[in-house]
Amino acid sequence: MNARNGRLMICAGFLAISLVACGLSTAHAQATSSETVSGPNDTQIQADVTKILDNKRFKDVKSGVQNGIVTLTGTVDLYSDKEDADKKASHRKNVKGVENMIEVAGPTVEDVQLRNKLGEKLAYDRVGYGTTAFNAFTIGVQNGAVTLGGTAYGPVDKASALALVASYPGVKDVIDNIEVAPTSPMDDRIRMAEFRTVYGAPQLNRYALDPAKPIRITVVNGNVTLSGVVDSEGDREVANIRANQVSGVFKVINNLQVAGSAPNK
């Protein structure tokens, strides 16, 4: 090997080492940059979520964060706690989403018993606000999962019903199928007129005494639906006749049930 070739090989080797070193430095810089963009955010989110869930209600809840997505696992006693944990985590800075895998591990209540208890609670919900008779909710329960349907007078009435059910022991899930009656001055006038006319009948005014047993009156775009349970077929017919006497009503649907009879098909 002559001196010139030796110098060329040494230079080539030095260049190769320099390129490798440069490549390692670039990769390290990229990794450091990536860690700065996502790592600290996830670390901070994890710290924020851990802090916000530092409550005995969430003592069995664990959280993990990856690329801004928070995953919640573990157990809580009430479905409302599961919902609350989700909301608290969702509102943390830089959170892109929440995967809520928390299980409700509270008491197990037989479906029929749970439905009856929830029906009693909902019957008295919002008593004193003047809207009880205008809310007509349906309740279905399967393996602790509660489906709420029907019509609410307003958003507040709907939210109140959902919150009541979510915080009741034994409820494992809540499916919201409640519709809110649209805001309408005409419907409001019809509601009040229906209330006075139906309950104004001497045969029916006793149904206004117990908030749990009113004749429910829902009004949507001038269409009136009567629901609830009455004591006799005579009461059912009188309510139907009275409801049809109110001016401005397009149609009356009489879904009133007579106590002890089979539900209408």
C-alpha cells in the first residue's frame, strides 16, 4: 500500500465514522424532540387526571395516558361516579379523548325491583316545580342497564331524571332515549288549558292530590298524549272527553291504563 492510498483509506474511514456519528446525533435529536412534544404532555395529563380523581369515590379507578388519550379502568359503586370520572378526565388540558372502561361494581338488584324503585323515585322528581304532570317517562331494565324513554317538558326535567337514575344503587348503565318537548308558546297554552280542564272534572281532581299518580299530559306541536294509571274505565273516558274539549288541539292520544287491566296494545 503506498502512502497516498493509505491516506485515502484513513480519510474514508474517518468520513464513515463521522457520518455514523452524525446519524446517531440526528436520531437522538429527533427522539428528544418527539419526547418534548408528546411525552411531557402525557406525563402532565397523567398527573392532572390522578389529582382530579383523588377522591374516595374513585379509589379503585386507575388511569393511563397515551398520545393524549386517557384510559380509565377499575370499579366504582355508582354509575354516576363512572360518568363523573369521565367528565373530570375529559376537561383536563391537552386531553384528546377518554376511553372509559370503568365497571360499576355496586349492589346487584333484580330488574323488576329496580324498575319499580326507579319508577317511584321518578314519580316524585321535580315535585314543586309545576312540571310533574307534563313529564311522561318510560323505564326499561335489563341486567341492571336502564333505558329511559318518553317525553320531558324541558331539558332540566330530562337532566334531573337521568341524574336520579344514574345515582341509584344497582344501576349499571343508563341509555337515554328521552325526548324533550320543543319550546312552543302554543303548546304551553294547551298544556295549562288541558291541566285545568282534565283536573277540573270532579271525577278526576283527586288524581292531582298525589304527585306519584297524576294523569300525565304531554303536548308536542299541538298533539296531546294522556298517560298514567286511573282507577276505572269511566275515569279514562272522562279524561279523554275533557282533553278533546281544549281548543287548538290537533289530536288526543289516550294511553291511560286502568289499574289492574292489561296494558293497551
